Amino acid sequence: MANRAPVVDTLEVLRALASPKRLQILEWLRDPVAHFPPQRDGDLVDDGVCVIFIAEKLAVAQPTATSHLQTLARAGLLTSKRIGQWTFYQRDESAISAFTEHIQRIL
């Protein structure tokens, strides 16, 4: 059986995971209903969490939160969705699973 290529770049993912704030975001997004209030636009589970709520919970400015979220998205760990003027983020569970399997194979 041939090894499946990882969906994401190993070093890029490891760099993204090297930040405590980004790890915290991933943890919160695992169960967004438990960690964020209901949103006026977009469903927490179906659409993701608005950048505004993530910035508030992190206690950082919106551009800082956006930078963290974009780093996670570039690494393939999050997906984003625009609704109106807002961007919503959610975990990409299949990419996270593929990365976890890849790490288990190489370690």
C-alpha cells in the first residue's frame, strides 16, 4: 500500500502550530458552540466563527487575529468563508487528520 501524500506541508504546519495563540484558536474551533456566542450572520458550526469573536476571545486587535488565522489557513488547518463583509473560519478536520497520520508515519 503506497503512502498517501500529506494534504499540507509539514514544515508550514509545524510553524503554524509553534504559536500558543494559534494552538488556542484550534482548540476553541474544535467546539465553537462551547467557546463562542451565537452570531448574527453565519452558523458557528456550518460557517465557522467570525474573526471579530476570535479577536475578542484572544484579547488582540482584529488585524492580529486575522494574521494568526491566515497563517493557520495557509498551513491548511483552517478554511475561511466570506459572508457579507465578514470572514468566518473553521477547522479543516480532514487536513488535520491527514497531517496527524503523516506525523505518525514519519516519527
